Amino acid sequence: MSEKITVVFTVWIIAMLFLTGDENLEIFFVLIFIGVLITRELTDVFAPGNLKDRMNSFIYIFLIIFIIIVGKKIITILGI
Amino acid sequence: MLPDGGRQSLNKYFQFQQPHIRAKIIGGTLIILGIVSLLYATSLSIKIGFTSILIGLFMIFLITERSIPKKISDAQIEGTIDVIQTLTRELNLTGNATFLPTSPLLTEERIFIPLNNTNRKIPEVDDTFVFSTGIDGKSLGISLPPSGLKLLQEIEPDADFTHTELETAEEKLQTFVGFNLLKSITLKKKDETWKLELEKTYICPNDTSLCRQYPCPTCSAALTAVTRAAKQQLLIQNTTHNGKKVTFHLKIGE
């Protein structure tokens, strides 16, 4: 299962790299985050507990990055 | 006998065959390439750098399971199955197996193999009970722990079958797919019988008589899980093989 999930992540990341092209890095990260969340949800029934925990730790890291991105955007919009 | 140097190089060879070791090597290389790519300050190279680092991290932290060749794991199992097969043949036991749930007398599930299918009166089985001699008109037969009991104990932390209803057990059974033990598993009720269909990752080599009496550890673990969820006796009425698919027709309850 872990190999299959890694392959899905790899394909998704490469697809997002091609999709976003020269666009900014923020969109790229957010799209990867969405992919990770979808994969985590879809594999919930099948994935063993320790694999879920490891996927969750990636989600926490991406969540922190996502909060930073949103925070920066808010600051830019508000002009603080 | 191999010299120490030879043994070490052989160990290294086998370690390299492990998927998690290969994943770590490839992942580490990708991270280094990603860091190098980050040094070039163009938008695209930074993105390629991050892509490479992320894939590397996923490979290192997600692929961590050790594995052994299927032939080796099968060989570990076959010995026990052969012993049971010989025992049932020598005792002339032709009846289909009944999985017994836990009870105040029985702390773990058991399989009862009766002499034949005509007299199915199952005796009071406790943890020490093995041979049924047919006293009080009960069926002759043997009671054994299922071959998949230990396997189920390994799976149980990820899927609690004890506190699951039979109707919702199918979802929990998908854990078998998650552990790469099966390709797919379904549990459906048809009229008064239940149909448990298991699709294996390889063509099932076992004969139907063995599956009806003492199924292999994977099938046995799935059947024990169903027994645990049903909290009732589970009788294997019939089995059918179709390539990688094995179907158990079950009667649940007395």
C-alpha cells in the first residue's frame, strides 16, 4: 500500500509541476496539499494505522505551509 | 560455511533487495538533486528542486516496510497446513469446518472439523479441548485454532472486528487489502447465506477440500474476523475457486 500511495503522490506532484509551469510556488504547494488530502481520505479504509500516521505528519507540515501562504496573502491584501 | 566477509556482502546484497532500502537510496539522491536545483535561482529550477525534495521525502518516510520473498513466506506457512491436512485425512474427517466464536469457556476463536456433514452437533469447546469423542451424541471431530488467528491479531489494531456489526464488517475487512494480503474482499448476504469473496494477489493453489476444512492463513483470518463480528458460529457450506478468486458460502448462526 505504501508503495502505491508514494507512486500516486509522485505522479500528482509531477502533474502539478507541469500544470502550474512558471506560475508561483504558492499555487504549486496548495495543489500538492489538496492532492495529499484527497489521497489520505480515499485510502483511509485501506491504509494501515502507521501509514496513516506518517501521512498525517506530512499533512501537518503542509498545513503549516498553507497557513503561512494564507497569512502572507492576507497581509498583502490588507497592506499591513 | 561462508567467511565473515562473504556473509557481510551477502547480507548487504539482501538488504539492497529490500524495497525500503532502495526507496531510501533513491529518495536521498532526489533530495540532494533537489537541493542542488534550488541553488539555481530561476523560478522553474526552484520548483523542480522542491518537487524533487518532496518526492524524495515521500519515498523515505512512506516506504518503510521490510519484505520477504513470497516463496519464503509460503514455505513458512505450508508446513503447518500440511500437518493439519495429514491429521484430518488420517482421522477420516470429511465434514466442513465451523468457526466457533469466543465464549466464557473459549478465549480465542476455534475451528471445529466434524467427522462428516450429517451430524453437526458441536460439543462444548473450551481452550483445552482438541478431540471430540462423540460423547452425548455430539459429533466426532477435532477443534483447532484457525491458521489465521495470529495474522488477525496483527491486523486487529488497525480494524476492530470485536465491536463491529456483521452488516458493517465489509468496510473493516478492507484492511486486508491495505496490508496487500488480498486484492479485494466482499461480504454479501444472499437469502439465508453469506458470501465471502476473496481475490488473492496470486492464483490460489489450495484444493477446495482444504479450504472447506482448514483454510490458509489469509482466508482463515478473514473468516475469523467475520466470526468475531458476527459473534456466532460460522459454517463453511461450500467453497468455489475461480483463478485468483475464492468464494466461501457461509451459514452464520446455529
